[in-house]
Amino acid sequence: MFRKDSANAAIDSLLGARTRIQGDLAFAGGLHLDGAVTGNVKPEGEGSTRLVIGESGVIEGSCEAHVVELHGTVKGDITGRVRVVLGPRARVEGNLLYGAVEMAAGAAIKGKMVKL
């Protein structure tokens, strides 16, 4: 079960801008990604999850969390079960599956938007 305040969930892990990961990444709680992941980024276990992708962050694969906040680039599908927030420099090349969505002017999506 997720908390209603999952958008404010604490960040438990930080991957810096010079970090590169090849393969899938599983996380719990909150993850802030400024580096690059070639693989899927998904939560593991139960509880509220928050994924923040910074302006320098790139994911080449799908990503999922209760709340996904994107300021960088995702080349794959995004699933935000509660909410997806797209900043002005957000770039999505894939489908966006969301409970609710916030999109700043300048954000771009090349794919379908699907309400969960």
C-alpha cells in the first residue's frame, strides 16, 4: 500500500551524473538518478516509491514508481501509478501510463498517454 504523500517520499538512493549502469535496476523508497541506465528501472518490494530523474539523467528502458518525476530523458515506457511530473526539459520516447499527470511547458512525449 502506498502513502498519499508519496510525492514527498524521502530519497534513499542517489546515482550521480557520472554513474553508468548496464542492466536492470531495482530500488525501494526513493531514487534520484542523474546518471545513465541502460535497462529497466523498477521498484522492488512493497511501500511507496518515488523516482526522480534529473536533467542529466537518461534511462534507456522502461521505468516505474508510484511517483515519477522526470527532468531528463527516458527512451522507453514510464509508469507512474499515482502521478507523473514532467519538467520543462523532460523528454519521453515511449508511452506514458499515469494515475495523474503534471506537464510543464517545453516537455515532450513521443508516444501514447494512457490513464491507469
